[in-house]
Amino acid sequence: MKPILLIVLTSIGFLCKGLANSVDTVIVQKDSRLDMLVQKQAQANKRSAMMTSAGLYKGFRLQMISTPRRDDATQMKTELLNRFPDQKTYTLFQSPNFKVRLGNFLKRDDAEKFRAQISKFFPKGIYIVEDTIEYTPVEEELF
């Protein structure tokens, strides 16, 4: 029994040594379309990280006022629409206050810049708040 085991082990050793010597290099060929797919997937991941579970985008708005009086909120919204017609305004009610928010900003820096611009009209009480925003991605961002 020992001689058979010795012969089997010896032959396995020679076989392994022969296989090890015959494989020197490995050549991997990558399809060039993989780079394009990786880039598209990275864009999709970036876009989905910016979205909420409801499919809306995460962003920032400027909260202009928070007041329990509806008339004050309506007056603020009217003034904002007159001064900044290119920006959207939003009124929401979170008991017991009415809040007026302005803009749709993807980045906090953009909201900061706009807050600095309007600070001459409204010197205090403007806060940057995280909110779901209205945003349509440009075609380059889609793929």
C-alpha cells in the first residue's frame, strides 16, 4: 500500500510542477464598450443619489418667513414674485406656521450665492433649508 501511495503522490507532484511551469503569463482582453457602460452606470448612480425614494430630487430652498399669520406669508410671497419673477415661490403650512420658500437649488453653494444677492432686500431671517425640489436633468446627465 505504501509503494502505491508513494507513486501516486510522486506523479501528482510532477504533474503540478509541469502545470506551474507551462503558465507564465495571463492576457486579458477588455472590450472597449465596457468603459462606456461603466461611465453610464456611474452617472445613473450619481443621479439616483440625488433623488428621494419618491423620485424627486434632493436640493435646497431659501426659507424667507415662518409665521402663524397667513396674511404675512401671502404678503411675503407677493413681494418675492414681484422682485424675483424668475424664481419659484412655495407656501406650505406646518402647524402652526405658514412658511414661504424660494428657489430650486441643487447645490448649497448656489443657494448661498442667491441668498447673498437678495440680502440687500431682506437683510435677516433667510435660512437655507433642505427640501425636495423641482428639477429636470439636462440631456448630458441622462446618459
